[in-house]
Amino acid sequence: MEIGLQIPDFGFPGGTAALGRNLAGVARDADDAGFAYLSVMDHFFQIPSVGPSDRPMLEAYTTLGFLAAHTRRAKLFTYVTGAIYRFAREGGHHARRVVRRTGHARHRGPRARLSVSVHLGTTTRDRAGFWTERFSRPPGRGNREGRNQLPGDLGAAAEPGQSSRVVLKRHCEAEGRDYAEITKTVYHYLDIGPAGEKTSGFLAEARRLHGLGVQAVIGPFPGGADQRRIEIFAKDIIPAVKELA
């Protein structure tokens, strides 16, 4: 099993003047600690569950390019990109641009990947007067290389289980996709307490999720990332969960 860090909040101490320095520091620390994934949200404004809407928010794909300059190993991606406010072809353009600029190879290719291959279909006006774009992936087409490098999420961390896996398997069967080649992930807060006092509980939860077929746990630190908790993950958690593979 692997661990990934999401960075949803950019309200670092020192304000915007220190934002770049602080973000680069978190990225380097997480990369050195062995976090397998590093991600950001694709939002234009901060969401209520994290903070007020006027809290600092960076453009996702520009930020991934910045993170690439300060990391060596971690796979970089958005968790997640919203199809509700980005045309799929625009998202594909951004992702390909990040792939070209990261360059550093890991396993079978660049650390940043476009995980969904889509083909533009038609643009139409619906009954309400909105312009919509339809996308489809013709059978047998698309970039299969590296399609398992980014996660296939099994749903909310509270109770991912058989139903999520059954749905995913059904989609794979419909698309002619090998279920085994998909990395199964779950979004889960990396809550070990301010000083690591909940580490044993987190490890127990990781073992439970592994038993359900989860291969990677990805999420943020409650209250934001800090060097102390990153070090605890490096020493006590990441080595332990690797043994669950």
C-alpha cells in the first residue's frame, strides 16, 4: 500500500509573500519522506469544508508544474479535476502540458500523467439553451500506456467496500478494461493527531482498507501539512504500509 498527500489549503504562515517558499518546502519534505502521490484540488475558489472562499487558491495545473520543480519521485495529479467547470479537452491540454514539463521518468513514464483518454464528439444546445459537449472513448482506443498510474477512487473513506468494487468491475467489463491494472485508491484524512498520538489507529485503518482492496490512501493533514507529521509518516507509517503490498 502507498500513501499520498493532498494539499488543499494554501493559507501558509507569512501570507502570499511566503506561499511559494512554504509550498516548495512541503513538497520537498513529502517527496523525501516517501509519499507516493502529491496532489492539489482543481478549484477556482476555496471550498467551505476547507476554509472561506477568499482564502488563497492556486490554479491546479500551474501548481503541478511548480511542484514538479521541487520533487523527484512523487506522482503528481489533481484530486480531482471538475468536469462541471472545465471542458474535457481543456483539461487534457493542461495535463499534457504538465507531462511535457515534468520530464522526470518514474516506472514506465513521466510523473504527471493524463489518466483518462477521451475523444471529442459533438457540441449541441440542450433544451435549456446551454451548450454542451459530448465525449466518448471508442472501443479499443485510447492511451493504455500508464493508465493504471493514477488512481481509480473507490469512494468516500468512511465505508469503501464491496459495492464500490462491484461498480468498478462492472465498468471495466463494459469497457473491456482489465480491473487488475487499475490502482484502487481512497480519499482519507491523514489524521494521526498533532504529535502522532493517533498513529496506531491510522495504521489499523490502513490495514482494514487494504483488506478491502485499497492500494493507496490519499488525503490531507487536518489543519494543513507540517514537517513534524510528515516525519512521523516517513518513520512509522510509510514503511509499515509498504509491507501490506
